[in-house]
Amino acid sequence: MLLEIKDLVVKYGQISALNGISLSVEEGKLTCLLGANGAGKSTLVKTLSGIMKPAKGEIIFNGENIAGMPMHQIFKKGITLCPEGRRIFPQQTVYENLKMGAYNRRDNEIQADVEKYYEMFPILGERKNQKAGLLSGGEQQMLAICRALMGRPKFLMLDEPSMGLAPKIVKEIFNTINRIRQEGITILLIEQNAKQALKIADYGYVLDVGYITMHDSAEKLYQNETLQKAYFGGGQ
Ligand code: ATP
């Protein structure tokens, strides 16, 4: 396992947002974390990236307990969060945004990686010298994902990449994720869009108000009627 979380408790003041959850992420796989609003999904990724400190529990990444480590140290270990809400730099060009994603790198393959993403996502190449803020919502999400990849993370967390996007664009974003997973990168995908997420994931966890209530292969979860009733409503 690349990541193993054991009995993790995270609190906002006296209130627990995560009540002792355990989950694991296998190297090279796409694991999804499903759950409704307020389930604690963002709290989990914020804790994994060091933005929040756990009250209890272990976060073993690559054999080392990183629980409570400062953010920059966790980032150096290869953990990257692509946060909710497409936080690109709108006044910078598409190219500059991509370059920023590589600020921690000292190798000479940065330009080659930029070209690789232009090739994978031609729209980014076509718009490379335009301000990123002029891209559509879906294109900005693609850029946000590619920028995160420019840091060459070992482990990428995507927090609700489909949020606020039209159904057709949502499909494109899931295709994007499916393509990057084929590169062998380990991904934790946080989603409310359970149906689409389970179609591309290997394994899934369901988080319900601070507790993991279900976990299984994505295929089994996809067929699970209880889950379908609770989480497939209104999805595409
Ligand atoms: P969403 O899909 O709406 O983003 P989520 O599953 O990511 O939801 P979290 O944002 O992790 O859920 O929130 C989990 C719980 O913690 C919720 O009950 C929420 O109200 C609470 N919470 C989140 N942020 C804070 C905060 N800054 N202070 C106090 N409580 C918070």
C-alpha cells in the first residue's frame, strides 16, 4: 500500500469531522472517496496534505507516518492536492500556470512535460499564451489537474474535480482523469458524482458524516443497490 490511514480523528474545535477512519490506497490505482455534502471528504484531503492536523491516528505514506507534518514537508514527499474550485491563476497564461506547477523541480525535463500535456490536451497547447482565466470551467479544471501533475507527484488527490460543471464537461473531466491514471500515477478521487467516479475507479470508499460506511472494489460498489439509491440520484 502506498497510503494507509489508521483510526484518523480530525476535529474542528470540539466537533469531530472524522471519527476514527481507516482506509488504504494501493500504488498505481485509482481509489475514490464518495460522500454527500459535509461527509468530511475535504477534511480528509486537507489533513493528508498537512493543511489540517489530526487529533489522533496514523497516516502512513510510503512506510512513514506523516500525520501532523507541516505542509511543505508532505509536499516534498510527493503528495499533491488539486483543490476544490479550480484554483488556477487567472491572470497568468496557461503556460505560466503549468510552469508554476513545477516550481519544486530542478531537473531539465520540465519543458518536455509541458509539451506532453499540450499533446494530451490540445486545447491547452492552442491556448498556451492566453490568460488562463479566459478558459472555460472544464478547461480550467484540466489545467488545474495538469498543473498538479507538473510537480510529478507520487500521489495525487483530486477534490471534486467535476463540481459545478455541465454534464457534458463532467464526462470530459472523467476522461481526463482516466487518461492520467493510465500513466500509472496513484490517485485519490473525491467525488459526489458517485456513478461516474465508480466507472473509472479501481476501489471505492463511502464516507458518511465522519465514518467509512462501505468499501469495496469499484465494480461491486457500482452494483450495490443501497449505494445506488443513496448516491446515484440525479447523476449522469
Ligand atoms: P462538501 O462536499 O460539502 O465539501 P465534505 O464531505 O468535503 O463536504 P467537509 O468540508 O470535510 O465535508 O466537512 C465535514 C464537517 O466538518 C461538516 O460537518 C462541516 O460543517 C464541518 N466543517 C468543515 N469546515 C469547518 C470549519 N472550518 N469549522 C467548523 N466546522 C467545519
